[in-house]
Amino acid sequence: VVLNGRRPRLEPALVVPDEMSWTMWGTDLRELGVVPAGSATAARSILAPAHVPQALAQALNDARRLAGDDVAVRSPGPSPLLGVRLEDVAEVGTIDALRTEDGRGHHGPEMDGHDQGHGAHGGQDHHDMMAIVGEPSRDGLVMEAIDLEVGPLSGGLAGGLVLALSLDGDVVEDAEVRATLVAGRDAAPLMPDPLTPVTWRVAADVAAEVASGTVARARTQWERLAALEAERALSHLAWLRSFARLLGWAELAAAAQRALAPLVHDTAGAPGDDRLQAATRALAPVLHLAGRARFRRRLAGRGVLRDDPSGLSGPNARAAALARDGRSADPLYAELAFAPVVRSGGDALARASVRIEETRAALDLAVGAAGRARATDAAASGTPGALGSAARAAIEGPRGRILASRAAPDAPLEAVAEGAPAARVAAAAAARGSELSAALVTVASFDLSPWTLGA
Amino acid sequence: MSDLTPLALLALALGGAFVLAWLERVIAGAGAGPGVVVRDGLATLRQPLSRPGTYDGWLFHLAPGLLLLAAVAALATVPWAPGFRGIDLESGGILFAAALAYVTPAVFMAGWGAGAPLAVVGGFRFLALMLGYAMPIAMVITAVAAPAESLRPADIVEIQHAVPMALVQPYSLALWLPAVMAAALLPPFDVADAPGELGGGVFSRYTGLDAALVALARRVLLLAVAGMTAALFLAGWHGPLLPDAVWMALKTLAVAALLLWAGRRFARVEIDRVVSLAWKVAIPGAIGAIVLAGLTTLLFYR
């Protein structure tokens, strides 16, 4: 990004809910001269939506205390979130204060985790953190378990997710993934998952057409397909950028940033051909880095699925050898010679590989669909069954298949995100028994959205 | 050592840290000129000191000072020019390793003092890392000292007037670079603070003067290890045409740029793998380096 012929000055900022959300809402933070801060104390400003959901508002206040009360807070652009007005956030209180009231121990907040310390022993001096009491663990050492919560504002996970860990030393004994955001309460109506706004807007439109017994024009169908695939590429790249930051791999994060920058667009429209071509060109270094031995070595064997993968959907299922992709049965995708990307490892490497390969395929599909849209007569009637339009909207989103229906064209959306609950359970199960950083990498590799997991 | 040496050393630490902070921004593609470094430093200093509810105040506020002290002590042992060095001991090389050894307790104190689990985990990680990598640093210094038959860094520079040690002992350099990167808390060995993962880890609670001291200490550490690398492996001040000190400064900057660039090229190391690598590869490798250095000395330096 070059402004006035010069590189912008990038300053670390605390980003609420996270960088990925803003990318999906059409704001490229680098154009605002901002990169996500590695820690709250390093933040020189705070970026937050105009309305902040309650759970995030409390976490924001916690982080703000560390960043400094006089640090500037600003809102970078429109967001689909609902909640407390940004000006009033300071009055909401903090998660930390709630914990103290609960008698669960007072511990200072940190951006990347709300430390509960040894929660069950609230109020004890911190010297006991590693006290030699209790049962010996697997390595023969006797340690007290440390309860720790990572999130809901965390660099590695989507904002709104909380990873509750019980640590034995630095080994994760128990893990649970929770979502603090609720679609109906914290985001605009018709937007069950603000992390994939285009997918849900298309789902709502198709569901309305099903309810009214109509089928969209052919050109509209191709335009929708192009927008969906562009969003898939953007979502996967935004995930990869966060994932690279978690891995501490600046080069990969920068490459992902360069590849996704042309795709960031106003959610009302889809990127044009020139932007898709620019993204395709910028994707080459990402593919190169992801093909390197050091990428494979870092992720292979990490976060292997413990459970039966049959409940999963999307890239998480396809990384576990399940050739399950809603696009396979779609007549429009068949015209574009679509073939699902499947890997067999069931580990973090397989999940990353599926998303990276799907990014390349999605850009090709988007270019193909945009071409068809241009070549299609405006009055031509659409294909029944495209995007599930025969019975209900069935759309393969970046995180899995979503099913949506409406009782009437203007009725509320009834929607299901397939695989989301199973992914939450699988991510926690796969994290157990690993070292702390491996556990974080494991959970991040599932690309969970806090919006579809339920409260 | 003149009366002005401590002042010169202080100026070197501050000036060097400033240049390296700017170099860091350039390599990270964060743009902007040196003015931003000053502005950022002032912004940090304006923050009030943090007093986390869980902390051990004594350890917490002492750690940044100890870290800076260790960094300056390491810096003082580096031979910058034929007549200029802070501490000129016969065993200067070992003093450098000893100064770096104090980084470990400082970092651990920072994590333990903060009292937050992620900070404590960061502290323990660094302890485990440096238990493995402190020894290779001292052993490699012994290996490069063999041809000079002296542990005084200035003597090691002088013995390289014809051939830099990087060409004579490339294996020692290969062992040295990761070890000093670990000691200087540089990515990809930044397991103690791990931005984006531990959210700042051991340094996550520091604000104001504490944070400024930590930032300064990290740059001085980088300056010290880059300077010592230039001295021990790249013939220090030796070079044609330019004055001695300029050669040393250029080589130090080049090494620092290489270390910062390498940190961006690799994902952060995993603590279990890197500790295993230290004990299974780096330490046996360093013993092998000493043996090879002995043979090289007998064959070519006598």
C-alpha cells in the first residue's frame, strides 16, 4: 500500500474484535496505518466498531487499562455489530472486575488472555502459582493446575472466541472453546455470521427466492458465485494472515496481506477482474512459502483429529479425507469444472493446505464466474438448483455448508451452519495434551467463527 | 580505558539502539524515518508505570534494569576499534558470555514478577531455551579463540587480519548465530514474549519507563551480539580504505540487519523442538567445533 508515493507509517493498535473481521467488512487496516499490536501495552491506539457487543466491551476495557487510559480510540468504518455505543464502552466495566466480584481471584487483564491464575484459590498470593502441591502429572512433576483463558480479544483467535485452558506446566490438560457473541443479539438481523457477510447475504437472497418460488436470473447467479468465491479467497487469506502472526512468521503474514489486499472491498459489491488477477499474482509467494519444508515441519502432526470427523464440514472435513463439498452437486460449479480439494492428514498442516489450495481454486472460479456473468444475456433465466435454490439455500461458505430458509420472502432467516458445533468440540479435543503454543496453533487451525458456535 | 570510556559506551548504547530501532522498522516494512522512533519512545515514556494486581513489585521493576545492565555489560566487552573498548580483559570473550547469561534471570524475573500465567510460561520457556544455548555461546568463543591463543576479543580480531574466522570456522558461525539470537530475544527465538501468541509474555505488563528500558535493553543486546559477531567472525575493524571504526560499524549493522531479516523469514521456534535441538545438535556440535578449531590451529596458525 503506497499513500502519496510513500509507505505509510504503521503503528501497532489494539483491534476490536480482530483484524480479520475488519478485512471481511471491507477495511484494510494497513491503509489506516495500523498493524495489530502483539500486546495491549504496545498498542498506540484502539480500533473498535461504533457499537461494541457487551462481552467485547468488557474485554476492551480490560485491555485499555493496559494500553493506557489516554490512548486514542477510533472506529475505522461501518460494521454489522450491535451493542454498546463506543463512547459509552467505558461504563460497561471489565471482565476482570466481574471475576473479582465472583471471588474467583483478581488478576490483571492481558490482551491475549484473561488470566484467572489459580482460579479456585482466588485471592492467594501469586507465589503459589507453581506451588508444589497436588497430584503428580504425567511427567512425574507435581504442579498445581493453572486455569487460563485466551480471548475474547486475542491475536491468534477470532475476536469473541474464548479458549479456556487448564495447564499443567505448559502442557494443556483440558481445553474448551467458547463463543461470547450471539448472532441475533450482537449483529445485524439477517447476518448470522458477520465474518462471512457476502455468503450470508447471498443465502438470505436465495432463501427469499425459494420462499417466493422464483429463481434468480442467470447473470445474477454467476455474479453471486463470483462474489462467494472471492469472499472464500479473502476469508482463507485473512485466516492465514492471523495464523502466520500466531506462528510468529512475519514473512508469511506479509505475503498473505499482499495477496488479500486487492480482494478487500465494500461488502456491497464484488472485486472486479483486475483485482482478482492482482490477487492471483500476489498469491504466488504465499503458495511458495506454504510449499516449503519449514511450513510442513511446523504443522505436520499438530492438532490431529481425535474424534470421528463425520460431523465436520468445510475445509476441516476435507482435511480429514472427507470429499464433502456442497459445490460438487451444484450445476453452476459443474460448468466451471469444479473439483473439491481434499487432504488426508486431519492435522493442522492438512487444514492449512486445504485452505491455501482452495484460495487458488476460488480465485480461478471467481474469474470464470465473472466471465460467464459478463457473457450472459441480462434477461436469460437462471438455473434451478443453483446454490441450492430448488428447496432452500445451500451454500458452501469458507467454513462449511450453510443451509438457510425463510417462511416468506421478507421473513426472518432460519439458518444452520453445518459442522460448526463439531469443529468446536474437535478443536478442543485436538488441543488437549499438547504444549501451550501447539494447542493455540491447533485451535486456530480450525478457523472457528465465534458467531456460528452458539453462546 | 580512559575516564571518558563509560560516557562513550553510553553514547554508543543509546545511538546504536536508536539506529537499530529504525533498522527494525525498515526491515519490517513499517515505513517512516528516524523521527518515528523518537516519537514512539516518547509515547512509551509518557505511559504511567503499570502495577498489575498479581505482581511481585520488587522483581517486576528490577528486571528491566538488570536486562539493560546485562546488555550494556555485553556491549562493553566488544572491541569496537583498536583503541576503544569498554572492558579489556584477558578473558573478555568469557565475560561476554557471562554478561549474556544474566539475560536469563532478568527475563525470568520479568515473567515471574508479572505473575500472570502467560508471563510465567514465557519466563520458563526462556529459561529452558537458554539452559540449552548458553553453553554453545561460551564453547564457540573458545573455538574461535584457539587460533589467537587468547580469549581477549581484540586479539581474536587481530588474528583475522588475513582471513576472517567465518571462512576458517563456518561451522562455529552456524552454531553461534542461532545461540546469540536466542540470547538477544530475537525472532524466531522470541519464545519468552511471543507477540501474537503469549501477547507479550514476560514483557506483557510493562508500560512507561519499564517498557522503555526493556525496548532499549533489547536493542543494546542486538547491538552487542551483532558487534561481537562482527569482531569474532568478520575480522572486526580490518578492511581496506575506510577507517577502522567505520568498518566495524558497517559490519555490525550488516549482521544486525541479517539477524532481523532472518527473524522474519522463519516461524517462531517451538520450545520443545528447539530445546531438543540445543542438547542433541548444538552442544555436541560446539564440542566438535572446539576439536576442529584445535586441529586448525595446529595445522595453520603455528
